[in-house]
Amino acid sequence: MSPLVQEILRHTLDGRPAVAASLLDVVSEHGDSADLFGLCCAVADTGRVALLALFPDAGTGPGEEWQLPPAMADQLAGDPHRLFAVRFLTAYLNGDHGMALALFQATEAAGYQDRTESICTLLAHVRCLTLRAEQGPATPDPGGVPT
């Protein structure tokens, strides 16, 4: 992971999204699509660590995978940046790098502003997961659904 990507993650996790966004602009201006995709993968890997801390037994068995509940996808349909963040993270968690790349390419094709907002939303989503994971594993409610 490049030092610049580490800085972006550090500022994100420390609650300085404006600094992280300005560093993201540096990557956008001086890097290429591969650099930005690599950044998204590094961010998703940080999210993977947080989710595995929250749900230690989830998605790790043979044939298991992480899924985006259809109701959540419907709920996020009106917010393409949040939908990108959740779908990208889900694809990355499942090792579906082809889908992660396709999602990235779709947001990239939408233009500079949309791509930047989508990546910043991915950063914010992973920050929330990381903060939640610091509280310890999620506990299921009486119905068995993790909360």
C-alpha cells in the first residue's frame, strides 16, 4: 500500500474526511484509474478487517459469501454513491474482483465528481464499520439477526 493511500486511510479513520478528500484529489490528478482502483481495494480491505471483527464467523465457510440484502439495495437505489460503496465492499469481500472492477469502472464513467463522491462514500462507510468494530463483535438479537 502506497504511503499516500495509507495517509488517506489514516485521515479517514481519524475523522478528517476533508483532508482525505484533498489527498484523493492528489491521487486523481497525478495517478490513473489503476491507482484509484487500488485505493478502493485498500479501503475495502480495511472494511473487510472491520467486518470480520464484527462478525467473526460470517462469510468464511466453504460456499459462504457476503450478500447485500435486497431490501437494502432497494433502500440505497436513490443514493448511487452509497450503493457503490456497499456493492463494492460486498464484491471485494467475496473475492469477486471482476465485479469490483466493473463497479469502479461504472462510477468512473459517470465522471470525476461522481467518482470522487463514490470513493469518499466508500471511505466514510469503512470508517463507520471500523468504529463499530472497535466496540467488539456484533451480538445477535433474539431473532438471530446481527445488530
